[in-house]
Amino acid sequence: MKFFPIKYRKLMKARNRNLLLLEITFNILFVVFMIPLINIAFKYVMKLWGHSYVTQKNLPVFLTHPPAILFLLGIFIIVPILVLWKMSSIIHHCRIASINPGPNILSNLAIGFFKTLRSIFTGNIALPFYALIIYLFTNIPLLIGISIKMRFPITFTDGASDVLFLRGLFTLFLVFITFIAYRGLFTVHFCINENQKFLDGLEHSKQLMMGRHPKTATTLLLYNVFLTVGFYLIYNIILFIMAVLIYFSVEKNMVITIFLSYYPMVNLYIALLFSMISFITNLNLISSLYRTYREEEGRDYDGSILNYQEEETTFLPMKGHRQLLIAILVMFLSAGLINFYIAVRNDSFHLQEALSGIQIASHRGSSFNAPENTLPAIEQAIAAHSDYAEIDVQQTKDGVLILLHDKNLWRTTGLNKYIWTQTYDDIKDLDAGSWFGDEYAGTPIPTLEEALELSKGRIKLNIDVKIHGHEQEIEQKLVALIEEYDFEHQCIVSSWSYDTVARVKQLNTDIKTGYILSAAYGNFYDKEFIDFLSIRSAFITKSVVENTHLAGKEIHAWTVNAKSELERMKSLGVNSIITDNPILAKEILLRDDTNDTIVELLHKMLLNRSFYQIVRK
């Protein structure tokens, strides 16, 4: 980069700070506005399709469904336009930063928006899609890292050959992106800065690169190598610090589980941050190259920058319409914020839910660590970072929904009575914890309402409705409680009784319902009112998983405790595992997707008690 004039090298450093703020602002707007809209659209597409799960088996059917085609077409059009908007704002900022180092971010976004609209409405239909290619090109270091660490979902691969093929396909995609983007590196700049047509901008970009390929390629390569090495070091330092903090802040038997639980989230946030930095710094570098090459030709910038104030006025709406524009913008952003808040509060991101990996449900709360179906058991499930706490729900004589597995109270409370013969007042003071351990003496049988209050915003619930034949509108009362606590998207309802889950689904179609089977015999895949099948793991085979997924339903395995069976369920690609040992399950399920070096270090630290004592001193 030494061939840059010194003033441009200094300007690049100064611009990066402002560009990061601009990038963060744009991404915030995208998250609070676009993601909820995409979420709502996907929800209705899945509802119209009649399925809740997209797999390799039913993907071709999904892609030919008209609402799905419209949804994907909308994403295909909107995303490139948004990328061009962001790129136009950054290019504009890089252009005028020499005379105004700290321009207003919202003003830049507004000007970038109107430049994007003008470019599209004047016939540059291909420009947004080319901008997307440039965007991917600026993130090549991150994409290479992702390809190295990539773990393809089991449901999309049948073996090592499929994985090798997909990796090769992804590598070819990266090569294609690099080739196409490099050939027209300055195309977007010509179109945005000089109002050129796409093909003209592409041709001028090729001309501008003539004789400058070695210099340009070397600069981009060295810059990105430096960026990648620096990021790799920072990334591993962050992981190491996270591991040490977890080691000294949680119980030793939970260290690996907590690290594995936080690792995907931290990985995602670090990747997003690196993507932002890689994009803005690379686009800043490309903009500086563009400016340097144009000035070498005695063209463009020396005259156009002086007209910045005039150009800004040209692109902004008439002054009389600004208040109306601001009011509309505030209205849309407010609606987006409200919708985003509701989605986060109710955990109702349907796209994430449909495409998520294997979930872990702690059986009867966390029955290895606390008395089953009690509030302490749910607390233990939360502490283990389980995705769900599986609980059993029955109804008392007076219609109260309580947590209890057996029909008789004898095993857990010592009272030899059936639950349908007792009112809630009869059982509320029973001791449901002493049988498990003295430290839980006096633990009561909780109501479902208490479980919902405890779990809200902390853990999802898998509510297994036990039917004993003496119920009084149990489905209506269950759905009413779920709706009262806005828990529709934070729970699933399952039962051995198909009639029960069918009634729940009819009362509220937003609640996911499942049919419990002890054996996988007969034709049960096309049941109308269920979203998943819950089957004893011993009866789950590859064909059962494939047929269930082909029917657009999830498959949950119970109750899986042995390491070998956990690994088998993982290899089959089930959607959820109900287990008494969520700590072991999480380590087996997530170990392949994490940093082996850090995990091995944690294991050695845990085995070396003297290390813990020395550091503590």
C-alpha cells in the first residue's frame, strides 16, 4: 500500500472509524426492521405449506410451492438492493470524507438510499446483484474460514462423499465470486459516483485496471492476509479468555457444557463483527484505489468533491416533503422495533426454529440433579443450558394443571392416592422432594402456571400432557394458560393421546404439537394436527427419520442417556433429544462444532486441581 499518497493512507484510517459507525447503524436498522418482516413472511409460507420443518427430503417440494417461490424471490430481490444501499452510503462517505471527515451518518444513509433508487430506476437492474458479489468478495477471508470449519447438517449429507462434494462446490463458488468481482472491482463506484450505466461502469472498471493488476492484486492480498492473521489471533484470545472466565465462575462439572453452550453464540457474534470490519475496510481500500487511479488519470475527484453540498441537496427530497418522509420513516422503524421486541420476547423467530439443529430437552426438568417435575428441576435444566425442560402435566380433581408424571402420588410424595381424586388444596403442601434428597425436603408439586412464570424468557418447555380419563376441558385450560403467558412460541405440547394434541392445535395453530409413540409401527407420518413425532429412541431408524422429515415433521427421541445412543441419534439427524443427562448430551452434540484446542485445555485444567488452587491464590 506504499504507492498510496500519504494523505490517503491517513484518510483511510480516519474513515474506518466513521464507516464502522455507519455499518453498525445500518445493521441495526436491518435487524429491527427486515428480520421481523422476513420472520412473519416465513411463518405464513410455512403455514400455507402445511409443514413446520424443511429437510433435504422435502426441500424440492418446498421450492415448488408457490408461496415459497414468492418468498424466496422476494429475498432474492430485497437483499441485493439493501447491499447496494449500504455500499452506496459507504462509497459516498469515502468520496466526501476529505472535505468533511465526520459527516452525519443518517445523512449518508439517506443519500445512499436515493442514489440506490436513482441507479435502479435509470435501468441499472443488474447493479444490486453485482454489489452483492462485491460484498461477498470483501468477505472472502471470513468465507474461507467458514469453509474450513463448516459442518454440514446431517440431514443434508449421506456420508463423507457428500461432505467432500459440498466443500468442493463451496470452494468453486468462492473462486467464481473472486473472479467476477475482481474483473469489475470499481463498477459500483463508477455507477454511484459518476452515474454510469452498469455495462459502461463494468467496461470503465476494466480499463482503469489495465496495467495495474499486479499492484491491485498485491495490495488486496497483503491487506486481507494481515486482516485475517490479526483476526485469527484476536479470535483465539477471546475464546481463551471466555474459557478461563467460565472455568472460574461455574461448577466444575458444568464448565465444558457452559463453554459449548456459549461457543456458537460467541462464534456468531465474532463472525458478524469480522464481517463488518472486513467489508468496510476492504471497500474503503477499494475506494482509495479507485480514487488514486482516477487522480493518476487527472479525472473526476478534483472537481466533483467541491460540489458536494450541491450534490447532497440534489439527492435529498424537496424540503417541503422532508417532514413527511421523516414521519413515514419513524412510523416504519417504530413498527419494526415493536415487532422485533415481540419476536424476541416470545422467542418466535420461525425461520431459526425451522432450520435449527438438534435440540436438547432435560427429562422431567433435570431429574438427575433435582426431584423430577419440580421448580428446582427446571432451574437445573436452565443451569445446564438445555433448550427445553420436558415436564409432565396432569389435572387435579378441581381442574388445576400441575406437574406430575405418575397417576398415583405415592412414588414422589408418599400419598397413595390417584391425582384425579385430589383437589389442589389436598396436594399443595405435600413434600415432593424428600425422596430425592434431604436438601429438597419440603419441595411442593408445582402448578403449570408456576412453571410458566419461572421459565418465561429463560427456557422453553416441552409439555407432555398425561391423560387419565377424568379431565375437565384440559386442552382449553392448557391453551388458555399458554396464551396468558405469551408462551405459544416458547413451548411445544405433546401427548400419547392424539385427540388431545389435535384439540390443542385446533384451539391455537401457533402451538407446536407432537404425538408420542413408544414404537414406530404403522402409518403415523401424515397425522394432520401434529408438527413432530416423539418416539422411543430404540425404535428410531434412518428410514423413520427420513419418512418423518419427508412428511414435513420433526422427530424427537426419548429418553436417551447412553453415550452410544446419543451418538447414534446425532448420526441419524433427529431434531430433539430428551435426556436425563443434558450435560453429556450437549458435549456429544456440540463437540464437533467447537474449538478442540480450547476444549482439551479445559479438560486438562479440570483434571489438574493444583492449577485451580494456584490461580485462586
